[in-house]
Amino acid sequence: MSAPKRIYVPLIGIFIIALVAALVSAANFLIPVTAAILSYFVFSRPRRALERLGMPSMLIATFFTSILFIITAIGIFWFAEPVATLIDDMPSLMRDMQGKLGESNSALAKVNEAAKAIDDAVGSGKEKTAMEVEVVSETSTSVTILTMAPKVLSQVIFAIFLTFFLIGSGDFFALRTVESLPKLRDKRRAVEIIKTIEDRLGRYLGGIALINAGLGLSIGAAMYLWELPNAIAIGVMAFTLNFIPFLGAVVGAGVAALVAFVSFEQAWEAFGVFMTYMALTSIEGQIVTPLLISRRMQLNTPILFLIVAFFAYIWSVVGMVVAVPVLIVVKIVCDEIEGLQALGHFLGDSSGPSALRKAKPGPTEPKATDP
């Protein structure tokens, strides 16, 4: 192995480690930047349609960012209180659930008694030198929310303003990217990649947002029919959590079932709430989304799970939300670049088009013009 090849592998490893460290350390800056870029792709197609009607770019940017500010304000003033109440009530709901389980389930009660007896037996031989005082803060959740709210709100405002400048710039960044490429073939390929990303990603994010909004309304209405407390908050929670693959539906159904278990007398009602939530998310995931979202958006499930877990590690909950759009962009780029088509095919599911169909005939394969 030559010296350059021996250096190549460790350099890639060092680059990956440095990249992950940079993503973790700069999360507070990169999260709103990523959200702004994704919003720019969503608004690219309607922006071009309005430009063809003669509207200036800055007016279009003002229009779209005003919509984002209005949605943010409505979310804060309308949904903040029920959602904050639900979050603040979670510790007491957990305690109530433990109390009901201890009263209704003799097996669990016996296990708790045995554990307490073992703890007393182990601790009886220790000399107590000081009085142990346990301080329980009933407002810890509220304090945490109040502490995080300014930080989250500042990131949202920064993302919206960055979206304004990106939309106002029009196709400036795309044009500069194309102009920086030396060959005409590369320029054409770059234009195709940018258009494909705008088309597929904008269609995906816009469609998913509308589908999740419908799901949130459906789940909120179903919880209202079950006479569940905080039905509005659970609907908002369903809308938000459904952006998270795999875990979003299970977590939302679990929270709804917990509220039902504490609020209702019969355990079957909590089970019914859980199954209602899961049934609605299953209809959305298995029927509605595949019908409305192109099959070209389907991804390799194990790879998607790993990417979601990785972004959850570096960017917490927000990372799980942006993981799918980021993976879609990577797949589109890989599908459009000849040397990376095999990787793009690997990232897609089994129903996606094979990269082998795009491969050019090798030196031993006859071309169509050969006799």
C-alpha cells in the first residue's frame, strides 16, 4: 500500500470525529440554521411561482416569514398553556399511576413491600449520623420550561429571520454554486441536483406538515370524545411527535394512556385511548402518507433508525425531527452523482430504482450501436 493510501483512512477517521465534535459543540447555532435551510427548500417552488407573477423577492420573503411569525404566535398564545399544564402535571400523573397500580395490583404491592423490607434490613446495620432531608420541588418542571423558553424562542426567531434572507436572495446561492464549477457538464448536474432537492424535499416537508396537522386534529378530536383532560394539548403533542420516526407515535400514545389511566376509573379505558391513538397513527403511516408522499422518499429503515438515533444523540429531540430531511438530501445527492449512486441505492428501500440501471456499459459490454 502506497504512503498516500495509508494516510487516507486515518484522515477520514479524524475528519469524522472532528465533524461530530463540531456538530455537538455548535448545536445551538446549527439547529436554527438547519431549520432555516429546510424552510427555504419548502418555500422555493411557491417563491418561483410568485416571482413569475411579478412580485419582488423581498416582498415574497416578507410574506412567507410573516406567515411563520403568525404560526409561531398562535402556537405560543393558544397552545402554550395547555401544553405547559400537561408537562407540569406529568410528575403528579406518574405518582398517581404508581398509587393506583399499588392499590389495584397485589403482586406489585408485594414486590414493593419486599423491596422496602430488604432496604430496611440493609440499612439497619448502618449508623445514622445525620438527619436525611429530602427536598421535593413541585415547580421544577415549570422552572425548567421558563428557563428553556427564551433560548428556544430566540432560536426560532433567528431561524425565521435567516429564512427571510434566504428567500429574499432568490436563487443567488444556487447561481453562485453553479458558477463556481469549471465544466459545463458539472454545471448542468448541479442544477439538476438543486432542482431535485427543492422539488422532493419541499414536497416531502410540506406534505408531512399538512398530514401531521390533520393527524393532530384527529387525535385531539378523538381524545375529546373520550372526555380526556387536556385533549388540545395531546393533539398538539401528536402533531409535534409525529415528525419523529419510530418513537413519536409510541411516546404520544403512552402519554395519552397515562393521562387516561389516572383520570378514568377503569383500566380498559386507558387501553382504549392507547389503541385509538395507535390506530390513527397507523392509518396515517400505512395509508395516508404512502398515498400522498412519493415512493421516491422511502428510505432504508435500519439506516434511517441509526441516523435518527445519531441526530438524537447530538441534537436531542430536534435532531430526530431533522434526521429524515437530512437523509433525504444525502440520498438525492448520491442518486445524482455517478460515483455515489451505489450509496444512494443502499440508502433507499427495496422498492426504489436500482442504481445498476444507471450504470454505463463496461468495456466488455456491447453498446447499443455495436452490431
